[in-house]
Amino acid sequence: MTIYDKRTADRNFNDLAKRFSRTIYATPRGQLRLLALMQDFRDCGPDLNGVRVLDAGGGQGQFSLELAQQGAQISLCDISDEMLALARDQFAAAGQPADIRHGALQDLDALFPGQFDVVLNHAVLEWLQDPFAALPALAAKVRPGGYLSLMFYNLHGHQWRQLMNGRTHAPASANPRLRDEGNSPQHPLDPDAIQQAMEELGFELLRWRGIRCIHDHMHQKIRERIGQDAVNASDLETGLQEPYRRLGRYVHFLMRKPL
């Protein structure tokens, strides 16, 4: 069953929470995502000790838990009760405190008044009915001098993958089976358009990374032959280089709000 926020028709993952935990976050591609995000924060982000982090649409909280273990104070929300239950379990198991609340992006001000040092929004925009409408709301939650971390499903990586799978007649559209099962994002996003929108909101782009530039386009037998460590190292390197970063399955933007 596909579930959406009743006000907005934004995707809710109550029906897929356990599947995501098993098929995404506990897999090499999920671990690669975390490695890439952590590298970007180490290279371009703030000292995390004591910083206030808002994970908007944080789901199971995998990445914000990593930040919590480095001293960050985490506030997390999501519209999926099932995802939030998994997040609470993970934080409790790690002995890390977090303020975890149920609510949609449209409820951010009511859920968590004020601004934060870091705002995360990962793999959410592509599931929204109007992704660009969410950007000003996210930007408003970042304090002056703070950071916004956006990760979104990449239009170019999606189209390239579709072409490689033989869908030359409709590379921009989703695989019908995945669309019907609710696994395919509604709106793959053009990173140039996201960058322009964020610059119009006054943000400086510190890091543009493609995630899974190599992993998703390399045959599984080759990945198995050379080993996941080699795949990860190549992906982390090429994900920062043109033109390869434009073919990543996801794009991560780490941005800073001016003082």
C-alpha cells in the first residue's frame, strides 16, 4: 500500500520501512552513501561537537546517528511512524539521545521552533509533490553561518541507468514495475536547477558530490571481482569529479548560509 501525507500527497514510507532497512541501509550501497556523506562533512562541514542538527525527513536516522556519535545534538522528524520507531531503536541501542518527533516538512516550525547549526534533508525532495517549494522552508531553519546538507535523486543518473537498461524510448520516466510498487521516486531532480534555487536563497555551495557514480553502473560480477573496498574508493574519488559526478544515482550538496 502506498501512503502519502494527506495534505500534500508526499510519499510516506510506513509500508516500506523494514524493506528499506534490509535492502538499502544494510547493503554496500547504503554503506557507500554514509561514507560519502561523512567524507563531505569532514572536508567541508563544521566541528560537530555540540552543534544542533535538524534531520528533516530523517527516516531511520542512519546519518544523524553518525553525527550524534561525534557530539552533535539531534532533532529528527518524519511522517512515517514505522521509520521513526526504527530511528528510536537505533539511537537507543547506540546510547545516543535524540529529540524524535512525528511530522511532515510542512510542520517544521511547529515541531522545532528556531534555527539550527546544521539542517539535513536526505533522499526526501524527490518524493515530494513540489520539491522546490520545500527549499525555502529548509533554508529558513538554518541559522546564519550554518549548513544545509541536501541529498537528492539525480535526474542524470536516473536517465543514464534507464538507458543502460534498454529503456531508450523513455529514459526520463520510471520503470513501471518500480513505480507501481512505490519504490521509484516521483521527481528525479536536475542538480543545476537545485543549485540555482539555493543560490537564489543566498546559499554558498561548498561541495557537490555524486554518490554511486561507479557502483550503480558497474556490473555486479566486476564489483565482486575487484571487491567492495576498491569500488568504494573509486566512487568516493570520481564522485567529486566532472563529468562523473553528474552520473551519480544521488547528488549531495553541502551548502553554507551567509552570516
